[in-house]
Amino acid sequence: MMRRLFYLLVMAGLLAATNVEAQTKKGNCQKGDYGYLFCHMNDRGRAWTAYALSRDGFHYEDLLGGDSIFSDYEHARIEGATRDAYICRKHDGKGYLMVCTDMNVGRDKQLEKQATWDNYGIDLLRSDDLIHWESVTFDYRKGTAIFSDPDAESVYRDWSTVNRVWAPQVMWDGDYVWPDGKRGGYFVYYSMWNRAEEKYDRMYYSYADESFTTLTQPRLLFDWGYATIDADINWLESDQQWHMMIKKEGGTPGLFTTTARQLTGPWGEPVEDDYVNFEGKKKCEGVSAFQLAGHDDWVIGYIEYSSRPKNYRLCLADRYMRNFNSPRNIEGVSRPQHGSFLRLTKKEYKRLEKWGRRTKD
């Protein structure tokens, strides 16, 4: 009897410790050592969101022949196309989240855009199985009424002139405190431009609640005095800092990194002597970093879009996300573009593999 009681107490302690660790561990939930999912924009005219699977993180196989994994018209309610897909696990590991740019470059004339690369909002999606998705769309032109804190101080006077809301990504922030005292929220960060009120794209952030159906009003993340887009943030255990990789518009070509102690900053100036510079003067963007299962170093994905055809590249970096090296093209993906990577368990991998084959047939 005493032995059984001791066992139960030990197990309860271990469970409590695991729950505390899950709540306090920084960054997005990571698990799975069987394979990798590349969730990306397929660059074939009207962009859409596609999947590719890999066992090693470098060699992939398209699911559905590279076709769309869901109906863009159902989920992209503004323009009918999704770009720049970013995918991650829910913070408790029980489900998945995705964010996309709601944008259809091919319909710029029908949509009467002022400029081809204008867009007006983003899509937030959630799933229990990586296959079936529910979503909400935020059209920023509608102003503060779309946000969960409409009466908060606003970054713009007139939201109707917003002309870019680009490349959203998500990071779980367990330290965030809501007005009611509840702790934890999804830090959704993206570049935004209101042509009538600012000179260039700047990085902003909002917070989504656990339902992933609401957003707070945007707040400026930083302004370095020039346009910045396509930020990718990760927590590094190696130096206990947040690391951001980002594209600077103008100046020295390349993909740069900066660090901060808190997600909301302050973010220091980009490191100028250690950055992704393999492509010379060719243009690159869409950074996405991930770690191989069981490894401390990093794989950095990005799109080199000056060449025809374009090149989606993977390079390596050390455990401090420094010393970038060994660039190569991703293999097996049809027309890859800006996207993100998710480690998979065997069960998840096999489920997606089976779904892809059944749907294709």
C-alpha cells in the first residue's frame, strides 16, 4: 500500500513538473522526430498553400502534386488566395495553427488595387489534424472594430488607406498578461504599410487569444529607418535570447539577424558581419528557420527570387544561429516559395502521407 502511494506521489510530481515546464518553456511547441512538413506558397501564378513531406528535412515530396491543401476562396475572404503560409503547433501541443497573407496578385486589376503588390489583411487558421481547417479573416481597412480592443490607442488615424499587411507569423508568448489577468497569448507579427501615413513597411505585432480568432490592435515592433519585411523569430536555448531573421529593403543585400531579451523588444540593429550573403546581389526573402530533431544547430530556408527559375534555398547555422554555411536548393518541391517547416511524429507523417495519396487518386 505504501509503495503504491509512493508511486502515485512520484507520478503526480512528475506530471506537475511537466505541466510547469510546458507553461514556462519559451517559443512554440516542438515535438516529432520522424519527419518534416514544408507548408508553403506554391509559386504558380495565383499563389496557394501547399504541403511537402520529408524524412530528413532536405529532400521532399509534394502532397497532392503541389496543389492547394484547402479552398482559398473559403479561407481567404478578401482576395481568394493565400501566401506566405506559416504553420506551428498550439502551445499545448493539441492542434495546429496557420497564418497567411490574404493576397491575390493575379487579380489586382479586378480588385482595383492602387498597386499590384497591395493587400489588406491576413487569415488565421486552426486545425486538429493538419487536414481540415477553420479560419477567420481580418480586413484591416475596416479599422479598429475588427480588433478585440477597439478603444485602445491606434497606430493609424485612417485605416481605410492601409495598403499592405504582409507575411504574418506566430509565436506563443507565455509571459503575456491580458487585461483580465490571464497569462499567455499568441504573438502575431507581420509587416504593415499605410501609404498615406508612413513612408515604408514596418514590423508590427498583435496578440491572439487561445481561440486564435481574435487580434489586438497592432503595435509597432521596431523602426530602423527603412523598410523591413518577412521577419522570422525563434527562441534560442543556447544564449537565452529571441533571434529574428529578416529582410532589409535597401542597403546591403542579404538576410540579417538581430536579438532581443523580450519578444516585444527592444530589438537591436541587425548584425552586419554575419548574415546570409551567399546570393551576392540577388534578392532574397521569406526566411524560415527550424531545427532538425536531435540537433542544436539550425536549418535556414529562404527564397532567392532574382533568378528564373527561382531558387528555394536551405543553408545551415550553428546553435547560436550564426556562421551561416552550406547553401543548397531544396529538393522535390514543385515551385516552392515563402513558407515554413514543422517537425512531425510518425503518426502525423503517415496520416498526411495517406491523405495526400487518397486525395490525389
